Amino acid sequence: MRFLRRPQRKSRSIAVFCGAFHPPTIAHVELARSARAVVDEVLWVMPERFPHKTYDQVTLPTRLRLILEATHDAVAISSESLFFDIAAEAKRDLEIPNVKLLIGEDGARRIVDWDYGFTPENHRAYLETNLQRFPILTARRQQLWQVPPEYSPWFEWLDVDQEIASVSSSLVREQIAVAQPWRHLVPQSIVDRVAEFYASGGILSGQKGA
């Protein structure tokens, strides 16, 4: 794991915040804020490569720059791509005893439903083993997805401002693409950067990456 901004040495618990951050939004910032009531620190992590998509015109270095300007939290790049593997890499490199995964509800659902290539029995064993090591911090969104009961002990639902429940990176990109108001959806510290990288980049050419 390569750190662009390292966590504090005194931290005993950390939330590994995984996402595409395409771009970072006020919902991301709010989720991180809420997580700080549960852990000592939040570490925003982007993978070198995604397991289900590729980086487009808005590259990894660009997104990392936006994250660094949007938050004062720790920021890193992972050589892994799956959520649990990223959390394991952070735990190993930081030697922090208590590591949780911080992800939006869509990501939490993806963790449970992802095809890891196992039989149903091994799929459940894999999830239970990893959820015990890396419990999930998440927040409700509009779809109100229900965690399967066998996994619910390892999911903690954060208290976030419900006014931003509908805010997403895809909404920002869609608003930019159709010339509708979007600046209120991203942290004020990166409004100009988002305008620079998105209004003149891949969004206007029609890409819809998450």
C-alpha cells in the first residue's frame, strides 16, 4: 500500500474507505465524518485497478488529487482490488489491530452478492471469515437493501444526514453532462477541480463509469 497521506501513528482503529470516488461528493465526506465517531481515523483507498471496470479519462492520479483536496483524512493506493484484500493490506502495512471497511450501501451489497467463484457453501464461509476480520460500516441509501440475516452481525449502519442520501458520483456526472446544477453536490474545496477535470473531460463524451 502506497500512502499519499499516512494515518496517525497513535490510531488503534481505522475505517478503510474504499470507492471509485468519481468524483468525491458531499456524501463521501459525510460518510467519512460519521465513521469518525466509531473509529480513530478514516483511510481513503483507491485500487490500482478495479475488478469490474477500468479507469477512463478521469485517471487514478486525478481522482487521488481530488480526494486529497476534499479531505484531511489519510489517503492511499492499494495494489489489491477486492474490498477484503484492500482491508487486509492496510491491516498488514499499518499494524493497526481494529480495521473496518467503510463503504456505501451499494458497495456493501456488492460484497455480499459478488461472484467470488465459490460454491454457495464456500461463498458463505468466505464472507463470514472476512466479515469477522473486517466488519462493515455503511449507511442507508434510497434502495434500503436488507443484509441477509446470517451476515447482519457484522454490519453497522452509520447515522448520516439523510438529505444527502440521494447524492452520488454518478449524479454529479449526469448533472454535468446535461448542464444542470451540480456544484452543491461536491465539497466546495474541489468545485473548481471537478469543473476542470469533468466538464471538459470524459463526461461530456458520454462515458458513464461509476
